[in-house]
Amino acid sequence: MDTPIAEFVERYAAQGTARFHMPGHKGMPVLGCERLDITEIAGADALYEADGIIAQSEANAASLFGSQRTFYSTEGSSQCLKAMLYLALTGRPAGTPPVIVAARNVHRAFVHAAALLDFETVWLWPEERNSLCACPVSPRQLEETLIALPTPPAAVYITSPDYLGGMADIAALAQVCHRRGTVLLVDNAHGAYLHFLKPAMHPLDLGADLCCDSAHKTLPVLTGGAYLHVGKRAPQAFAENGKAALALFGSTSPSYLTLTSLDLCNRYLAGGYGGRLADTAARMEALRGTLRAAGWQTERSDPLRLTLRAPAGITGMELAQRLRQGGVECEFADPEFLVLMATPENSLKEFSRVAAVLGENRAPAETAPPLPLARGERVMSIRQALFAPHKRIPAGESLGKVCGVPTVACPPAIPIAVSGERIGPEAVVLFAHYGVQEVDVLI
């Protein structure tokens, strides 16, 4: 597969052109990585008005993912999810209120988008609760929520995979959405690779209308590289207006190093990636089996993630420290769980190291009670709260106060309190459980 962005940047770097344009390093190795870092010069195209090499590269990505359109982002899924919400809101029928139905385990960028776009959120709460990172939503629960609304919402918003690797039933949820006259948006930040499995498990393949992928999380792309995908059956307006939506939230100085990495990733994906991915998924499943045989409790997760439940008497943070001392850095740890993420770039030796460092677990399984639901009373809109004067106070003194900036243990996770909600006793218990020391509240 051709790589038009990378080829242009390489040619330009080799020409020895006097760079009387940004960036200020002028391609000189002051830091060591500047040679391929350029700006939107003649021939380099422009990310938000793409009709040249960037448009060609994005078309290559769309063909690989099977989308109606795929747009690049150099500012991660945070930019893409805001653009998704904007597209859904501007695409709703005239006269209908700006409402988004969302599973509660949203990235903090969703809350920021709610403030910027001033929409109302109807939260879907988990039917079972053992972590702030997970918010399983059933098709039945979604259907009941949509039936109860006076008009269809602008969109339904789901995070899948979640931070622990839990995967929603996207196909069934998409059917509910379409039957009830709305669209499905999926934050698939941790699942860019899912389209290349057999069978494909990407939200686009399962009926999602809009989807964002953090390419840099699971593919060999520089940090910040992401995709906004438009499903083939989604309204054409989403494809037509995607660039404008991204431009609304993006910098006018996108990183060409990141764009080049997205471009080169197309060739990587087209060059036997599916086989390497299958081998890695099998290797990860073998690691899970080894750990289970050694007494560890593994959780169901997406194929490239290992999620361990911490046994009695040991926290996930302590397990993370054990790994760190053995030369392994994990993705995430909290009191209950330890999460590791793998890709085909992890070697067999590294998989073996994980098993060797963890060793055998002789502690019994933890039987912790479900976490309380902190359904705070809504006092004002997210926008009103985020733009009101606020201050930070000790979490133990926050009972009864109104949340200013949302409190999230880790993104994407269920915010213990969302802007505009009154902090209740359950929230205070969760602050203590997750080690939240300070909370932002309205003055």
C-alpha cells in the first residue's frame, strides 16, 4: 500500500530546502528528531481541508477499516469523541432537545464536550458494579431507557472495550438504537485492532455509526494518532461534515510526525498484520491459561488485554510494583485489578517474563462486595458547573457540595461525581476507596 505522506516528507527532508517556515528547529538536529517534522507547506496538504496526500492516506485507511470515511486526528480520541458528539447533535431532527444517552464510564473528554456543546446527558448506570472502569449495559436496559424518553436522543454513547477490557454487545445495542430512531457512537479508543481479527470485532463491523480509535494505543503509531470512523450505513452528513467537526476541537498545527506514523501504519496493516495479530492473541490466551494454572484469577477481556483480579490481601498497585521490580510496566492498577496490554510488538520473551515475575499465587480469591452507586443529585448542567467559580477542598469535606471539575479515578472510568451533581455519602466512600485526596467543588 502506498504511503503518500511519508513519501512526501522524506523527499522534502532530502532536498535540503532552506526552511523559512515553521517549525523553529528548521529541520536541524537540535534535539535529534526534527528532520521529518514539517508544517503545512506547499504539497503537504492540510489536515482539515485535505484534498492531497492526507486525503489519499485517509482513503487508504478507510479501505482498510471498511468505513464510509476515516479521518485522522493528531490529538487522540479526545478530539475524535468531541467531533462525534458534535456530528450527532447537529444531525438530530430540528426542534428536538440536545440529549445524549451515555454509559456512565465516560472519558473525562466526554464531560468537557458536554460543557462545550451544552447537551443534556441521560446516564446508563451499570447493572453490576465491581469497578469504576466498567459499566456493562444490556440491550434490554438501553431499550427501556430509550422508550422512557419523550423523543429519541441525538445519540447513544458507549465505551467499548472499557479500561478493564470488557466488551459491550455492540451488535445488539446498535439494533436497539436504529430501531428507536437514533445512532450509536462508540469510544473504541482501546480497540483499533479489532477489525483485523477473524471474525472482525470492531464496532464498525457490528453496526456502530460513528467510532473513534486511538491508533497509538494498540497499533504502531506515535502518541496522539487516532481515527474518526464513519460507518457505511451512517448518515452521509457525518462523512461530509467530519473534517469541520474535528477542526472545531483541533489545533491548526497538527503534528506531521504523527500524521506520517498514521500513514505508515496503513502499510503495516496491509502487510500481514492479521496473521501477527492472531498469533499475539493466541499468545495472550496462553499467558492467561498459565496464570490461571498458577492460581491467579483472570477476567474476561478483549483479546490483547490481560486483566487480573487482585487476590485477598494484595492490591493491584502492589502487583504492579512487583512487576516493575521484575522489569515489567503495566498499563493500569487500582485496589482490585491489574491490567496489561499487549501487541504483536511484544516479544515471546516479554510474555514469559510476566509469567515468571508474577509466579504462583497462593492467596485466596478476593470476595469484595459490590461498589456503591454514587448517583449524585443533579443541581445544574455540566456547562453551568464547569464555568462557575470553584475551588479544591479535601475529599472528606465534600459531602453536600456541588462538583465543579469531574472526579475520575482514571479515564475512561465512571466519574465518582460529575460537574453539577451534589456529592453524596456514597461518593465520599468511593473517594476514600480510590485514594482521591481532593475534590473540586463550586464556591
